[in-house]
Amino acid sequence: MRRLLCLIAFCAVAFSLHTPLHAAEKAKATAPKAVGKATPAIPADVAWHDVTKWGVEGRGWADQERKRWFDRLPAKAEGKVTPAVWGLSRDSAGMMVRFKTDAATIYTRYTLSKTNLAMPHMPATGVSGLDLYARNDKGQWRWVQVTRPSSPKVETTIISGLAPGLREYAAYLPLYNGIESLEIGVPAGAKFEGLAPRAEKPIIFYGTSITHGACASRPGMVHTAILGRRFDRPVLNLGFSGNGRMDTAVGDLLTEIDAAVYVIDCLPNMGPADVTTKCIPLVKQLRAARPNTPIVLVEDRRFSNSWITPLKEKFHDDNHAALRAAYEQLKKDGVTKLHYIGGDHLYGDDSEGATDASHANDLGFMRQADVMEPLIRAALR
């Protein structure tokens, strides 16, 4: 009898475990959880400030005519650089606007030039977002918030509930989208001051899609932006996705800017023969125009899965060897203030530094910055 009662109880439990939930209970169990209150409407009396009135950093050739104010290259570059480079130069990668405010809430409204706000391997926050940082009471840059665009016309609260106090902010512009117009908003009565671009010579990065920003989760996470904060100086991002190829036409433009240092990071878009053909002429072109400006040559990163893909591993070996040979030849030719960054450890050594083996994720960008920082700092000295 005891065995029979135990068997009945066991069957009842088993039946209950496999019986579907009551409809109401099931709906409750599967309903999406609330993730927070809806964003409140932007007040009508917000004070809007057009950033073109005081300027952005990372916008070289500022005194030259532009097709569009937020283009990275001047209008004269069209027809001189390749069509691909020209088109990519219309993205606002690397630009940063600085301002001071004591506002408890910061708003923005901006219009993007492209309707594609994201990519399969890169979120809208990185492709099309506005990424806000602020200085803390020690003068260090700290992240605040990033916008999450859902249409080409963005009007949103970046953040509210800020601690009281007047502080400096920096907002990084979208990496893979262009900007038609951009304004920063603060509540009526809040203090606001647009900060003009700093006068220090910029660090110029000329490179590929990785320099351009693929695949950072937000604009402030690209190694060029990270290094800009660490060195606390302006940066000019001339990364052109798939088209960083040590072109003479781009070199002509580079020579027009009195840079603190030129960082040439084009190898991911080049093969060994290209490197052998184009590296020495580009360096000598820069050196002839800027005899005292340091030049840093960067090997390409290794694909994060090259440890198991022999052809990629050999490609990196050959590419690195070609750049090293060019570097040694340049030194023999008497080129001074020339520096070199190896590529083997740019993404780290655990295969976790890339989104798709090729393009950095946030971890990979941070690791690149860690590798590059001491060598660029030495070049700056």
C-alpha cells in the first residue's frame, strides 16, 4: 500500500512538470520585462547650440572649402584621391566636439547623411552614435553615455540626472556615418560654453577600416580616440575602410598639416608587393615636406584566427617582412625620426581581440592603444 501511494505521488509530480502552464500564467512568464521608463519628451525651452559655431577637433584643413561642413577632407580632394577614399572621407570618424556646462541634463539633435545606421558586425551606437565623455574632478576623461539612433534624424536626451557642477565634456561623432547638422542642448538657464579646437599639433593616423573604427561599439572606443584621451591632444583620423593604401594623393594632403606625428597603419589593405612599392616613397614624401615630424610605421595586426589558418599566418609574415625591409632601407637612406610598431600583439595573444577575426572589438582597440601608446609617446618626445 505504501509503495502504491508513493507511486501515485510521483506520477502527480511528473504530470505537473510536463503540463503546459495556464494561458494567463504562461503569458505572464513569457512577457518581456520592463527595461526602464520611457524617455521623457524634450522640453520646448531647451537652449540649442550649433557646434559649427565653435568647431570640432579631428577636422583637418579647417580653413579650406568643404563640400559638407563635417567632411574629413577638403573639397579639393575630390578627383585627386580615389573615389572610394573621397566617399569614405565624408564619414565623421574621429571628430570630437568639446564644451562646458553645468546642466543636469544634456540633449542632442543631429541629422545623419546615411539611412543605414548599423552594420551586421557593428552596432548603430558605433556606426551612427554620438559618444559623450566628461572630465572628472581629477581632470581624467570618463565615459558618460552614447546615443542609440533609430532613424537618420536624431533628437534625444543623451543623459539626465548628472551630478551638480560645471565640467568639460567631449562628444565623439559617428564613425561610419556622415553628419549634416549637429546641436547640443541644455535646459534653459544652464551655463554653456563651446570650446574651440585646441591649438596643439594633432596626431594623424592614416590607415584602414580598423583606423576608421570597425568594429567599435561606440566612437570613443577606437584606439585613435583612446590615445587622444591618454595624450590629451587632438587626433586626426584618416582611416578609409578597405582603402588605406599609402596613396601619394593622400600623402600630398598629409604634408599640408603640421602634425605632431604621422602614424602610418595601412598594411591590412596592402600586400607585400604593395608595401615594397609604396612605403618608401610615402615616407620620403612626408619627410621632404616635414623634415622634423616623427613618422611611425605600423605592421598589420594578425587575424585573431591566424593561429589555425596557415595562409593568413603566412600573409602576415610576408607583409611584416616587407615593412621591416622598407624601414631598414629608409634608415640606411638617412631618414631620421622614424619609428616602428610591430603587429604581432596588437590584438593580444588570446584570439579574443576581434569581432570577425579581422576588425577589432573594444578589447582589441584597447589592446592596440596599450601597444601603441609608449612608442608614440617616445616619438612625441
